[in-house]
Amino acid sequence: MKLNKKLWAGAAALAASALLLTACSSGGGTEDTATGGGDTGSANNADVPSWCGPEEASVTFLDGYIVNGWRMIAAETGRIEAELCPSVTSFEIIDGQGDTQKAISDINGAVATGSDAIVVHTASGEAILPALRQAYEAGVVTVPYRDGVGGEEGQDYDIWIGADYVEDGRTFGNWIQEQFPDGAKVLFLSGPAGTTQGLDEKAGLDEVLSDPKYEFIGEQPFEITEWDPSKTQQVLTAAIAKHPEIDVVVSDYGPSLVGALPEFEKSGRSIPALAASDGNVLGCFWEDHQETSPDFKMMTIKTGTDNIALAMQHAIARATGGEIPAETAFVGGVFEDSTSSDKPVQCNRDLPDDTYLSSAALTGEEQAAIIAG
């Protein structure tokens, strides 16, 4: 069924091209019909991205757990990307609410209700792989992104669009090594148990910080926070009470730390060095506390709220017969570093806390509008 659908889409694309050539040569009103309205076809087509093909498609984004502003902004970024393609007839966002069984049911439901393409950001790792495989075998374009789901491209799903989390871990590790050449006690916080993001980042950290003078404290491979700000506060507060010496806190959801970091100062300790993902609230927090906490150095990596755009492009291209993007992975890198004048810490107090200034897709003001609803 998968092969037949793709062959059909390719034939339809060729037929559409033939119709367009006929319309151009005849000079009649067919151009308006083909482009959906009153403007000339050439003007409209110039605004249609190459990954948007001529075949209509319904698209569903399934997020395993829209638990924070990051995921809310990412989901809406996906919607905005889909709206760039006039061939997308409908777009739906479904929240798995952190429940693996619901996430599986949501995938099955999207297939049953006729979605032509699904983009999936799991919170359950490989547990959803059988549901993805069923969707793929049913002829639905299936694109998991960011978190790994196991399986193989072309067998269990069309393509996985991922970030190099191991490289993010190396970036954290290299900065820690620079700041603490004699060694350090490192506390690492990530999301749900088993998330590939946390596991891969830890692999990168271990690769760089292999010398025994770097000690990872707390639960291993990372403290589980579900990327939930309230749980993160509980976990970090408990760790502060348990460990009298913490030199560095590493977190792949940096803004969630802000509620608990003052516990260091309350206990008479300086806030330690922080290697994390960026967020406006975190930048402003650093500005407010870096003088009273002399150990509070900070480096952040780009948080990637706009990563979903590439996944959407791949899904829509395959579903509509568009040009498949050459890129298959996200490019991260350092966003802020308080120890370097090249990448100063950023804070915009006119914006809500839960905005991400590293986003290339949406300005802080646009993110604020999404959060406000």
C-alpha cells in the first residue's frame, strides 16, 4: 500500500504539471482555478515553498506531552509551517498528555480518521514504534522527530528527523572542562525516564568528561524531571539538600530550573555553574543573580523550538508530492556564554518568561502571542 500511494502521488504530480503547462499556453482562466483564487498563478506559485507539492493532504502533529511553553511554541511553529503549503487541507495538534497508551491510541486514531501525514514527538521512546509501523504500513506518511523511536527508516516509518543530542552533550562537557579543568561534581537533569535526548546527551558528557575527576552525582544516567517545571523544582530542591557540593548543574530544559535555583542562596551557597538550554526567564534570572552568586557562570545551547519546521517539511513534501528537503538533522550550538563576550547572556524583560530568543522561526513577540492564546 505504501508503494502504491507514492506511485499515485508521483503520477498525480506529473498530471498537475501537465495541466499547468496547458493553462499557461492557452492563456485562459485555468490559472486561477489551479492556484485557488484571484491572483495570477505566477505570483502565487512564487510564494509556495518547493516542499509543498500539488496533491492535497491532511496533516496531524502528535506530541507525547505538551507540558510546558517550549512544547506549546513548537506545536504552533509546526502549524505555522504547515500553513505555508496551500495543499494542506487540515492540520490538527493532539496532546498525548504524558500517557503512553493515549499516545499510541492517538496515532491509531489519526490513521483511522484519514490523516495523510503524521509528525510525532514522542514522550514514550520506543513504546510507540509498533503504532508508527502500523501507520507507515497503512500508507500514512510517518515522520517521528527529535526523540528517537528505534526501528528503521523505510521499514517502520518514512524518516526520523533528529537532533544530534550526543553533540549537545559534548558541547556541555567541553564548556565544563574549560571552566573546571581540575574536576567537578556534576548534576544532570533531563526529561522522562528512558528519553533518548537525555541518554544521548549523557553519552556526549561521558565522552568528554571521562576523567574520574569529573563525578556525576544524583540519579543515573540523569535525574528524571519529565520536563515539568513543578517536578523539576522538587527534584532540584531535593538534590540541593542531599548534596553539599554541586559544582555544575546540566539541564536540557534550563528555564525549568529557575524556581529551585534560589534554594542554593537560601542555604548560604552560591548558585553553581549552569550548562543548559536557553530561555528568556533563565537569561533574566542570571542577570538578577550573577552578582550575588559569584560561582554562577552560565552557558546555554539553542533550545530548538523551531526544529519542528524541518520535520513538517519532510512530511508535507512526501504527502503532497513536493521536493523533499536535503537536510535531515537540526543544527544546534552555543547560544549564550557568560564567560565569553562573543555570546552574551540575553534577557528581554518585555517578553514572557517562557519565550526562547534562540528561535529562528518566531520572534519573542510572536511566541508571546502564542502563549497568550
